Amino acid sequence: MTPIRKVLVANRGEIAIRICRTLRTMEIPSVVVYSGADRGAPHVRAGDEAVLLGPAAPAESYLHVERILAAARATGADAVHPGYGFLAENAAFARACAAQGITFIGPSPESMERLGSKSAARLAAARLGVPVVPGVEDVPDAARARQEATRIGYPVLLKAASGGGGRGMRRVASDEEMEAAFESGRREAEGAFGDGRLLVEKLVHPARHVEVQILGDGRSAIALGERECSLQRRYQKLVEESPSIAVTKAIRTKLEKAAVTLACDAGYAGAGTVEFLLGPDGDVYFLEVNTRLQVEHPVTEARFGIDLVRAQIEIARGGPLPKRPEPRGHAIEVRLNAEDPYRGFIPQSGPITLLAWPAAEGLRIDAGIVEGHPVHAHYDSLLAKLIAHGRDRAEARDRLVAGLQGLALLGIRTNQGFLIDLLETEDFAAGETYTHTIEAHAWPAPDEIPDEALLAAALASEAPRAAEASGGRRDADRYSPWRLLGAWGRA
């Protein structure tokens, strides 16, 4: 067994807080790191120790390998948990940890390189007989991309060879669009992952995005069901659920077998996610492997009753794979983001002036914000995740909608009202959701509320009570600006 006596959490926000929570239950001391912009942030108070890394810019703080390793040495941390994003899928960082005798809580650098690179993972999948989306790896320039797109057939997707989260991804419908799309995608991939390589894939349409959670110990692996993540905007997931209403027992068996095969072939150790597209004809296509914990991991935890962060730590210190629990019920997660969904999802920043979380049966909240602390433009817009678990999909959905309606958050714009709208659509109720669903719909904005009137109106107005008395229907006042206020609109 590899001893793990103290863990440095090389991340910020809600995932850093969530990791520290598990470390506390395991009685393992934690070290958190922070940038100058994150002084006093909630995650700084979540750990037993905190170390300032540098200025606000990620390159000078959360992406600065030597500063993170120096913090580990200074505090005596003998392990690092990278969370997701930043350095979580950086094989060079995992190697640097190993070189200094620090346990990286994640896969080996070799496994990461074999599966974390989309190009390498596609080649591995094809070799193992796992169906892949038609495409080509490591396209050097726009001219070659045009050539391959013509061969495959438009429309196509340009994708970053490294990393995930939709960074560097571009939809291209014609030769005329290729050069601009290729250059912007290459720049974004270089800035996000330090790797500007792109690949070209055929666009499968209409498609569902499904993924399988895996745990491996370097020799064997288990699969913990699938999550559906089809509801996306700009390739960023907004809603995730498990199980997928579209996945039959036969398809699930095929997905899990493919995921485990890839993990075992790579000698994968730790938590990871194997992503697939489900085509309109029921065909399954391998997409990529995320060699880290996913943002949406609580969906799997809710259904399987397993702590995936704890499993990561146990595997990293040489422990066995957990016994696969039997899943129960249905779970749905939404991402609460600091963005204006009715104006192109423009990121928002500023102080949170009022914040009250709902509390209800079957509702879990993983948050990285507190009242009075600012949201910065330097980092991802994710503020929190609301996860509802129920006996079936309908109960999970009802609990999640009620949780969103019970959330009170003022000071910055969020996608709270938009998420309620999304969950209440007929498409979502019927499970008819695809990767293009959000972009294919018109989402009219509620009427504007004057900023200076928000607090007074939320606390004093009787209008929301009158709306509730109009029959109790959820959609009784769809276009009322009070929907933007969440629980404050019912004060």
C-alpha cells in the first residue's frame, strides 16, 4: 500500500470543496491552493491549510506546475488530487508529481497519454474493435482539414486533440468556413491545454451524448452505468442524468463492455469517463475518454451510493476496486452558471449579494460560492451543481425543479430560470433530448427587472403570491420577470 497522509487539492471552487469533504471523512489532512483573486473564497476555508500560488491568471496560479509542487513540498503533502479542469489531464504534471515522490490521485502518465489524447484514444478504440466516429487524427492545417472534410462529408466537427469541455471545438458546414474555424479552434485549444493539435470528425446528427463511468486499478476495471449529457450549449453540458431513457439493456451492455475494454487495455487506474454518441439508428460511436473525475460524477454517486473521490484515493494508495453496487432510482444534475442565457450565455461577474440554498429530500448541492463573495471573470462560470435523486425520472425531475425554484440568489445573473424552463419542456419530459436541442429552440427572455428594484421587490411584493394563487400551475406566469428571482420572487 502507498501511504497517503496529506493531500494537496490542486483546484478551486466547488470541486475543491467537494474533495476536501471526502478527505475530512477519511481523516486525511488537506491543503488547498488559491490565486490572488480567490483570497477569502469558500474553497480556501475548506482545507486544513491554504497556500497562495500567485496572481489571478490561471497560468500564474492553478496551471503553474512548479508553484503547486512547491506548495506540496512546503506543507508536507505526499499526494495531489487535481479535481477536473486545469492540470487534471496533464500527463507532464502527473510525471512531475511522481518525480518528486508525490502520489498523483489519477491514472498514470502513460495511461493518460494513451486515452487522454483524443487522437490516441480513437486509434486505440479502432484497434480494439470499438466503433468510432468517422474522422482523422492530428490534422496539421486548414488545407488538410478541408481535404478530409470533403472525403468524410460535411458537416464536420473540429476538436482539440487534448482536453475536453468543448474547448477548441468548432462545427464546420462548408469549405468556406474551414480556415477561420480551424485557426480559432487551434488558438483556443493551445490556450486551454497548451496543445493546439486538432482532429476532424463527421458530425453525427441527431445524436445523444452518453458516457460510462469507470473505475480501474491498473489491471481490471468496472463500469458504473451510463449518464446522458445531451443537453448542451456550445458543447458545454448543462443537464446530466442517469440512466438514459434511450439506452436499452443491450446498448448498456455494449457501452459498458467497450468502456471496460479500453480501460483494461490502457492499464487504467482511477476514475474516468468513456464518452459515446448514440446515433438515430441506435448505433454507438466512441468519442473520447476523460481521464479524470467528471463534473457530473454526483449523478453516478446518487444512483450507486458510492463516493467516487474516496474510491480514487483508495485506488491511488493501492487498494482494491470497490464492489459494484446495484443502481437505484434516477438522478438528474443541472449546472448553475454565472451567465445570461437569454443574451448569448454571456459570462457574468460581480458580488453575490444574497444567497440561500433550498433544502429538500433527495436534493444535493455542491457549491463553490457564498454570500458576499465576488464571482470573477478569470475562471469557469460554474457556481454550483444541484443534483436530485428520486425513485423514478419524474420524481427526480420534480425535486430538481422545486430545488431550483427554491434557490434565492441575487447580485449576478445566472441560468437559474433557464434551467427551470429547460426541465419543464415537453421534450425533456418525454426524454426527447439531443445534442442540438437547446440550439434548435427559441428561448424568449422574461421581461427585464430594474437592478435597483430587485431586493425591495423580492422582499416586499405581493405579486408572486397572486401568481401562485392563479391555479398553482408551474407555467402560470412563464413570462413574468419574477421567475428570474427564484425564491426571492415568492418572498
